Amino acid sequence: MSAASASAEAAEPTVAQAFSEAFGTVPSGVWSAPGRVNLIGEHTDYNGGLCLPIALPQRTYAAVSLRPDRRVRLRSVQSSQTYDLGLDEVRAGNPPGWGAYAAGVLWALEQAGHQISGVDLMVDGQVPVGAGLSSSAALECAVAAAASDLMALDLLGDDGVREALAAICVNAENTIAGAPTGGMDQSAALRSQPGFALLLDCRDGSIAQVPFDLAAHGLSLLVMDTRAKHALVDGQYAQRRSSCQDAARQLDVSSLREVAFADLDDALGRLPDSVVRARTRHVVTEIERVRQSVALLRADRMADVGPLFNASHASMRDDFEISCPELDVAVEVAMAHGALGARMTGGGFGGSAIALVPVERTAGVTRAVIQAFADRGFGTPDCFTVTAGEPARRDS
Ligand code: GLA
């Protein structure tokens, strides 16, 4: 077990106590939101497509009190970087660093027409940072949950208001933090249910809860955090996004979601550029793999999803070109040691891979992956199993 799997029970008193030490008062409450892994459906969200994330047991906790003024004071158990700024100073690029994700949410709530005040806020992030597990969305959604309750905004009730809150968090990430991400992560953090994967249709925002009971199938979902660099603000993500937009424009559709799987060959024949063609092939086939995965899960055939994981990884490696040697090794070694399927998850260029593994093989796969990384001179990966956890909530 890694530090990332530290028990949720331990985190609440820690963050409340850290708040008291920093601000000299007791916080009004503690809220939390989970990280996510996406089971399948990568780089489909900004194409109006389908994806299938689960909420992780690892969460980000926020101890928060309202202030009578418009100041925002932010502290973190993990970071020495602190912030003290006015709500009116929040804009694209300010504050920099992790504060953008927290202050950005308050800004975005105000943009959406809500009455906002300043806060004192202490964060305890238990979602590994830079691992492709959406620590940023967990932070945004924990802050959003706190603001919703403390400012009586009522945005945590049913799924309809949670959908609206997710959109607000996406605006914060896109506009203030400057990461041009697509929205899957915030929906996973706010709209998931424990024991279920979240089928998210990014064309109309609708969701369905898909059974995902690993234990009932004797399977575990192993996360292999390669610790290889992962950043969504360095341009590669934006380039992929704009290639997809180019493809849609050339095909005269509003998004690649409008290209039916059955019409893929015809569409590819109309795209002269080989790179744009490959990007399109990934998106259209990946959306189809989500459909097939959901059908298998609903038919109680979880083990049969494995080959779709593998096909998804190959598509990301060869057509979307977002894998890296560490991710490929994690996937190959997991498969060689008994995984039923494995793929990188999240934005790519580093971060984590996941593997669907029979429970009795999980320790062996973990050992083999760690050994393979050592043999190749890569840093030690952090491997841990996860289940489908709870969405954003008030903890105390
Ligand atoms: C990141 C983004 C998401 C999504 C994934 C790739 O996690 O934040 O919006 O695009 O990459 O599926």
C-alpha cells in the first residue's frame, strides 16, 4: 500500500487541525472530492464522445470557513506555497500554481451568477499529483462542494445541479488555470456513485451508472503510477484537441462524435493529412470501445472488457501518440504476468496505467512491473488497487 491509499478517516482531523493551526480558528466544516481513473474513453470528452471513469477512494479534503470580506487565504498540508489575495484579483494566470484551481472555482461561481464571499481554506490532497488521476479536479470539486454548502448555493443536491457545478469547475480549470481540458474529470468527481462506473455522454451531458463491482468478479483494478512527467498545460494536450477540431471541420461535422463508427473508413478517406487521420481513427474507435465495454459490464462480463483495454492502449500509443516508454512497459509487463487487459489512463505523456487483474495475480503483476522499471532504469512506480468510490461530499 502506498501513501496514496492512506485511509480517508485519517484525513479529516488532519485537515481540520491544520486549518486551526494556520488560521487560529476552527473551520466551519470539511468537504472532499475524489480523484478518478478513466476505465476507457480517452480524449473523447472534448469530442462530444463517451467516457467511463470511476471515482477513486483517494480524495482531496478541504477545511473551509467563510470570511466576511472578499479575501481568499489558501494553505495546503502538502505545499509550502500559500496565497492571500482578493477575489477581484483572480483572472487567467492569477493566482499561479495550485491556488488557481481553488480560487478559480470561486471566480467561476461568481461568473455563473452566484453570490460569493471570501474564504479561509486548508487543503489536504490525498490524490497523487501529476499521476494522471485528476488531483486538480478533486481540488476544484472539494472547494466547489464547500462553497456550495457554506454560501447556500444548493449545487450538491441532485445530479442536475451537480452537472451545473461540474461545468463551473471546468470553467475554472480552462480559464484561470489555463488547462484546456474537456470536463470528464469534474463529472467523475461530482456525479459518480460508489460501486459504479460513470458513463458520461459529453455531447449532451447525460450520464448512466454502470455496475462495476470488481470483488464480485474476483478482479482487481491495479493503478500503476509510472511517476513519469505528466502535465496538461504544456501544449501537447492542446495540440491533440486542435487536430480533432481540424478533422471535424474538414469532415463538416460539429465534432468527431458525429462520425459514426460504421462510416469511419469513408471519413478517413476524406482526410488528406495522415496525422489528422490517425487522431480521428483513435477518437472514433475509442468511442465504440466505450459502447462495447458498457455492454459487457451490463451483461456481467467484466473480464471480457480486458481486450478492449488493450486495443485502447494500442490506439493511444500508435494513433493518438500520447503514451511513453514507462506506460508501454507497465502495460506490456502487466499483460505478460496475467492481467486481462491494461491501458494508460488520463491525458497521457506520463501518469498512470491501469490493469484489470484476477485478484490472485495482483501481487505478482505488481512485483513484475516494479522489477521491469528497475531493470530499465526508470523510477520506482507506485502500484495500488482501487475500487469505485464516492463523489464530492461534506465530511464534517
Ligand atoms: C485529462 C483531461 C480530461 C480528458 C482526459 C483524456 O484528464 O482533464 O478532460 O480529456 O485527459 O481522456
